[in-house]
Amino acid sequence: MTLLIRRSELETLVSTREIIEAVEKTFEGLGNKTVVNPTKVHLNLGDQSDWPPYHAGMNAMPAYVGWLDIAGLKWVGGWQDNMAMGLPYIRGAILLVKPQDGTVLAVMDGAWITNGRTGAQSAVALKHLAKKGPLTVGLFGAGAQGRTQALAMIEGLPLEELKIYDIRPESAESLAADMNALLPGKVRVAGSVAEAADSDAVVTVTHSKAKFLESGMIRPGATVCALGSYTECSDELILGVDRIFVDHVQQCLHRGALKDVVESGRLSENDLSATLGEVVAGVRPGRTAPEQRILCVPIGTGCMDVAVAGVAYRKALETGKGTVISLD
């Protein structure tokens, strides 16, 4: 029998703290090779071409997570036109499988977990790569993933100040007001890209295809986490930082922030300092000097979704949540 878990149930099953813990354990598993995570497969539905005409794309993201002894697949996509129709940008589902015999254990909403684990990735990355002590963070993007970024950083980091920038000022104002309730007096809206970027850490979760984050905006000792699927960082910034970390080498060389400089032959795998998993597992060093400018590109791996889904599945069994269905 298979358990169907709805988004409304997921929201009560797993806390932000538990998502951060699951993501950190899974990064450690990537570093010590107890997690298996193939490169994601992308289905172009018009996000990278004129046809099909849906301005969207979907990813198939399988993984095995050793510390949970569970396998699964996330099927997720982003629809650029959805916001204008009042629909969610991200939609998807996660399928969990018993690795011993292929039994389908659970099917659940994938969008909520995607947003939550994406926020947790930044919190974990900054924990291991940012300068020590209280942090000023500039957050670009105030949508659903911007919200989970803020929640995870408030939960997992010593935040001194959170500056939020969005091309829609009303979105930034709304998110700042909500986060000020959790971090009183320490959250504000930035009036410009440069103002938000002048921080100890910078996190980008936007749909932008413009390289708006420039090298001269980034402080010595700052850490930039570029999570967007496109290219928010200028080539000069990417090529000018002291160290570059990724979550998955093969994916990050061909998608997101590094794509253009790799395709032009100006950056290769040899220029990467390590994977974030290797840093979390203690296999390779992260920051090695206070003044280093660091770029981290955690473009997203299916193992993070499978891990959080696995935690949610176990808690659903313990609490009697979810609906039992049969696929026979």
C-alpha cells in the first residue's frame, strides 16, 4: 500500500529546523559517498526555446539517501506565466520507493518540499562557508523561495541584519514585514541591488536572466549563494572570486550561474574548490582565509528532496497522517 501525503499535511509534519537538519545530513552523505545522486534530466517546455510554447521546464531528479535507506524521484517544474494567472510558479511531486524491492511507499506534493529544502541549502552553505559571527545577509527574490530562504536563515544562522530586494517592491515589503515578526528590528527592504549586495553574505533566488550582481558590489570576505536556474552573477564576479563551491559538479557546469563561463571556456571543473558535500563531510576545506570572496552554487539535487520527503513519510506513519491508496 502507498501513502498519499498532501501539501497541507506536509506543512504540519516537518519543521524548518528538521528540513535544515535533513539537508545537512544529506550534504554529508554526498561528501562521504553514502548518497547516490545522478545528474537531473531536464524537459524543455519552452523555458529555453520558443517551442513548446509554455515558458516552462521540468526536471526528473532521482536519488538514493543512505542515512534514511530510501530511494525516490522528484518530478518538478517552473511555469513562468503562472504568477500572472494567480498560480504557483513551482509544481511537482515526489515518489518514494523501498530500495530493497521497489515498493512505492509514498506519493506527495513536491513544491512545498522544493521551496523548503532550497532555503535550507543556503543556511547550510553559509554555516560552513560564511565568515564567523553575526551576519548581514542580502536576499534577492521575495517569492515563495525567498520566503523559505529567510525562514531558514533566521532559524539556522546568527543574523545581524536581513536586507531584502525584489524588482516588485511590494513583494519585498510584504516579506520584510512577515520576517520582522520573527526577527524584530533586523529585517528591512533594500532600495537597490548595490545596497542589498553590500553584505557579509548574498543569496539570490530570482527568475532573472540578467547578470545584475557585479563583482564590485561584493565585499572582501563575503559569500555569494547563487541558487537561481539562470545567470544572476556577472562573469567578472564568477571569475574574480577566490573560491567556488557547488553541490553537484556535472549539473553546475551546464546550468545556472556557471553555464556561460564554462561554455566560453573560461572556467572548468579544475577551477572548482570542492563540493559543498565534501566541505560538510570534512573531506575538503571550505573557507581558508577571512578575506576570501566565495561563490557557492547549490543548483539543487534530488537527494535533498528525497531526504526531506523521507523524514515526512516516517513522521506521517508515526502520526497517522496521509491517505492510504493502492496502485494495483
